[in-house]
Amino acid sequence: APREYTFIRSVGKGSYGEVSLVRHRGDGRQFVVKKLNLQNAPRRERKAAEQEAQLLSQLKHPNIVAYKESWEGDDGLLYIVMGYCEGGDLYRKLKDQKGKLLPEDQVVDWFIQIAMAMQYLHDRHIMHRDLKTQNIFLTRSNIIKVGDLGIARVLESQYDMASTLIGTPYYMSPELFSNKPYNYKSDVWALGCCVYEMATLKHAFNAKDMNSLVYRIIEGKLPPMPKEYSCDLGELIGTMLSRQPEKRPTLRQILRKPFIKKHITLFLQATKV
């Protein structure tokens, strides 16, 4: 617990508290600690957040941020220790491209890693609910780690739907605007938005204000893909961003597409070398 970690520096502020980089005194490894302020949350929510942390500690996947442990401090805050991704988040990474498009191989490679992480979650009946490029992290060697699952969604629970709308809901699927419950296909929509962003370095749906953004999403007209990318990739993104959820593929179907399978084979051969 707390005594085992030395504070290095603060790395940011979440909506619930701060995030710090720490070093484990035992093995010298670096971790990130999230401090969640649950003091104003009803007791039921607090319990849920703790159970959620428990659940997350059981998830083991190479493309999901590892949860190490969590505890409630004497200060009443919930502390969650997670793997540290030195590469920062994908949002920053794409910003740093300054408009220079990434090679398709890189886009597809990251896409597959995110899709595998999401399939792992969906197979365990877990929805991410907040997939966006700020929540997708990179290691030093550019391996994807999907993060920020779970805890936030417990805290944002039902009565807090408004707060998700305060941030710009770039990744919200059309069905959410007609007050339908979040479902697995909404995660697929969010993934489509992320891949579009990796390919174009722009949000799939963007607008000057909230109302026009909602209109764009519901209307579902996607700006065209840069011609540097294959039709295969463009089509796949297009189906993930279908207005009707039932027309979107599942993650299993995405990973079975011949175009994606071919890429996985190449990737595995390259890793062997």
C-alpha cells in the first residue's frame, strides 16, 4: 500500500482527483496512481467503485493498462495503482504529427491492438463506455494500452449523464442522443471514431458548437478518407460508423476481416524475426 511507493511527480488531473507518477520501492518500477475523491459519492457508489477496482485487477491483456492494486486511504480517498505508459496518450501522439499522416500499417497495427483489447472486454461482458484517443496509451515501444475503464463509468452513473455532455461528446454514438442505453455497439462506434482520427488526425465528427455536433453525428455523414489509405480501411471505418447499431460489426467480426487477418499474420511474422 502507500508506504511502498515514492512520489515522483504529478502527471495530470482527472475529473475525480489527481494522477501521480510513483516508483515502487521494492522493484524500482514506475506506476501511475489515481486518487479518486469519493467522499461526496453516496455509499453505494463508493462500494461500486471499490468492486470495480477489484474487477479491473482481474483483467489481464497485453493491450489493456494493467491494474496493480487499490486501497482506501486514511483520507477517505480511493487510490488505484496502474501500469505507467511512457509513450503518453494517443491523442497527444496524433497532435504531435502536426498534420503529417501516419503510414497505413501503423494505423492498422494500432487499430488491431485496440480492437483486441475491446474484444477481450466484450467477451467478459464489460463495456468500456469511454473509449477515446485520450484514454488509449502507448508504451515506450509503441504498444497500445487501453485505459480508464470502469471506475469513471461507476462514478458517472445514471444521474450524471449531464457531465458527459459537458466535455464535447465527439465519440458518442447516434443512439445515445435518443436516450437509448449504452451498448456494445456504442463501443464499436467509439472505436470507429478513434481509427478515423488515427488516419486523418481529425475528429470524425466536429463542429463549432454542441448542437451542430449532435446534428452531424445523427446525420452521420463522414468526411472522406485521405486517398493515401486503402479502400479496405475506409470501408471498415465506414461500417463501424453506421448510424444503425445493428449494421455495425462486432469486434469478433472486425478481427476476422480478411484484410485485418492478413495484417495480423504479417505482424506475427515480424515479431518472430
